[in-house]
Amino acid sequence: VLLCHDDELEGRRVAFILYLVPPWQSSDGGTLDLYSTDSNFQPESIAKSLVPSWNTLVLFEVSPVSFHQVSEVLSQDKCRLSLSGWFHGPSLERPPRFKEPSILKHPHLPRDETVLFEWINPLYLDISYQEHIQTEFEDSSEIQLKDFLKEEKFREMSEALRQTHIQWMKTGPPNKRCYESASLDSLPECVNTCWELLRSEAFFLLLSNFTGLHLHYLCPKDEEDEETEKDNKEEGEVAGTSAESSSRAEADNGGKKISTPVCCGEVRRWSHGSYTLLHDAEAAQAEYALDLILPFGCTDWQKEFGGFTYYVANEEDEELLTVHPEDNSLALVYRDKETLKFVKHVNHKSTQVDSSTCNEFYDFSFVYYE
């Protein structure tokens, strides 16, 4: 599979593909899919699919609207062989690249520790164990906390996420991402409560204890953090503030103005064809952040299906970390401005499993900023 892209590089004017395939059917996959675009020159949907055919030459102009992909090859015994390249010429003037709006970020919700005792495995609420987690996290900048939610809560959540009345919306554009995100207004009560747990003031403090990051005013800052605070400033739009918490924090901080930790998040569904891609804008907007991933419904999910999260160093091929989906295992990963991530394309092998094995899974994905 070659996911959605536009071929635009300096001097490329016309792309060509000469197919040298055996007899080929659309059921074999590997089609050349051409996308329609919106008013911002962003790809929307597949407008035309071309099935590879022996000794057929395809040409298309490389332009701001030349988005295309090669769909996943499904044949087990045929090779999709082709010669491809570009005719070059003087570069044309291109419109500015579309810049996506900043992700809306929110301060914590005013919820006390009661919500933690209701939902979270008591092991992770033990102060001495939190110190052990923080030591391990500070050594590697990542950790996975297995059996994070209470078993009965996790089962309730797994069942609720499969309910048909949840509205799942495809998230794009396809040159950057393709998966389904739940409309928050349609979430069952228990899923909404879990959502509020991950946005609660008590959970921000718990994350501070797990990681040593300053995600709550009760977490003291050391001298090094004071010096680097400028670099870690929140750059996106913040939706509202918690006046009460800010006042308390400023009082505890000698009346000095301090930054308000914020987060953003979504409930996602991953199935055949889902993925996210690295792109230039992501590298330019990279920030210091704490990623949280909490999966559901991925019992017996195989590595060969895809759907795992890759962390890589910017402008390098080096793989820093891979987070595989695992039921009720909370993944925490701290990344700097040189660390990027993407979710590996979920391939057709996920649909070839028997009915007792999952072919899709869900997760909560949150990002926290100091």
C-alpha cells in the first residue's frame, strides 16, 4: 500500500506509471486511486480508481490537487510490477500550503480524587508504587501500566464502545490521517465518565506523580524547569481556564503568574484501512508533550495487523519506540520537539481472522501539555 500523497517536489511536472503486471482484477487491490480536493486543496475522497493493466501507461500532472494512493495489494500470488517516475521542468508557482487550525486544548475539569478510587486499579493509587513508576518513567520517558482500570470498569467500557448508537466520524484529510473518531455527544454514560476521568484535576495530579511532569500546581518546580519553561510554553489555542485552580496555584506560588496545564483528546476506532501519517506541518508544530493511549477491545490483536504507534526521530528513519495496542494497558510517552509519531496502516489481515478474534479496536488518545 502507498498511502495518500501528492508527489509535489521541486521540478516535478508530470508523473508516469508503466504497468508490467500479470492479468489483474480490482479484487487483487493495488488500484491507483485519484482523489478529489476541497477549496483548500486538501484531498477529500476517491474520485477515480484505475486497475493496473499490462503495458498500460498512465500519466498525470503533478499539482496542488494531484493527490493519489496505491490501494493495498490483496493478491497473495501476483506481483504488482511497474516502472514509475516523473518528467521534470520549470517549477510552477504553487499556492501556500493549507495550515490546519490549532487543536483546541482544555484545562482540567474540577473533579476530586473520588473518581480515581472509582475507576483505577488501587495498585496505581499507592504513593510508594507511584514513586516506583516515576523512577522508571524518568529513566526511559515511557511506561506501560497494565490492568490500569478496575476489571469491572474495563469490561463495562469495552461493551459500551461497541454500542451502535455511538456516532463515529471519519477523520481526515487522508494525506494526514484516516480513522474514526467518536462524537462526544453520542458517548454512553460510562464512556463519557471515563473521558471526564482523563480530563479531571485529580488525574492531572496522578500523571504528575507518575511522570514528574508539572501537570498540576501541587507538583513543585525545580530550577532547571524554571529555566526551560519558556521553551515548553503552550502554543495552541486554550479553551477556557480554571480560575479557581489558577488562583490557588498562584497563591501557592507566591502570587506569581504560572502556566495552566492543558490537554486534548479523542475516542478513536481503528479498523481495516485506518492510519495516520507524518507530515511537514506536524514536524513544524511539534511540542513537548505527554501522550496517553488507553486501548479497548484488542484481545488477540496481532502485530502483523498494524495499528501500532511508531515514535521516530524527526528527519531520521530511526525508530525510537513502538506502542502496541494491548487491552487495559495505559501507555504514557513523553516526546520532545524532535520526536514524531504515526499509527501504522491497519491492513487486510485484520479482516481475515475468525469471529472469535477482533478485527477492530478502540482507544482513548490524550495529549497533555505542561
